[in-house]
Amino acid sequence: MLPIGRPHPVIHSLAVMRPLLILGAAWDAAPLEFAIAGFDYATFYCTYTWDAGSILIGAADIQLEASPYAINQPVVQNWFPQSLYVAGILAAGADVVSRVQREYVTYQATAAGLGVAETWNRGPIRVAGAERIRVRARESGDVGLPGTLEIVAIFD
């Protein structure tokens, strides 16, 4: 492997966004919040373990939420979910209709992963301009025998 050098040191910040816990059927009620002002990107590293006793395939949903406010505001919405944007088709002489919707991501375990930790990453995602961030999660596979999920993030 060849080394990759940079002319200045890179400062990363590691945060455990969601400790290794059993997932619920509903979104996490109180996801951990992190102040991230000054960071430009986040990469999320997820570890999901499908319950070994389950006969249904396990799956986990995660949703990134950001806030433009350093602290909760009393009369406005404080948290905004990540969204997905799809540009419309451009045709000469016609207006374009593009689409944007709130987004969450589902990871479905593989059959080989029964009771075994499976990992994936999401990102880097641009977070510049946000004051705070949190990630909420839920079981979306076998909600009767939910798996566990841990999310660690690197901010830079």
C-alpha cells in the first residue's frame, strides 16, 4: 500500500452517534445530539446484528436529521431530516418539475448474517452549515425480534 500525504494535519472528530442497543419498532425517541458547527463532512459507520432467533430477515432504518440552531427554539421546527433530490427532465420550451422528499435509509441483513454483525458506511455527507446533528433508527425487519445497531461517525 502506498502512503497518501497531505501538506497539513487532518483533524477528525469521532462520535458514537448511537451506542450498541436493541432497536425498537418506532424511531428512537431521544437520539443523541451533537454540536458540529465548523465541520464540513460526516461519514457514518453502522454495525447491525440481526437477531439469531428470528425467522424473518432483519433490517434497520436510519435517518439523519440536522438543525440550523445551536439550541432548541421554542416556536419553530428544530430538526430537519435529510432529503433526496431528483432533477426533472429538461426539455426546451417547458418548465422542469424536480422532486424532493424526506429520506431515510434501510439496510437489510444478508442471509449469511444471521446473528453476525454486518457493517456498512454512509457518506461522506456534507454537513457544513448545520449547528447540530443526530441520527435516529428503528428495526424495520422482524420487529418482534429486533436486532442491534451501533452508529459511529467521523466528522471533518
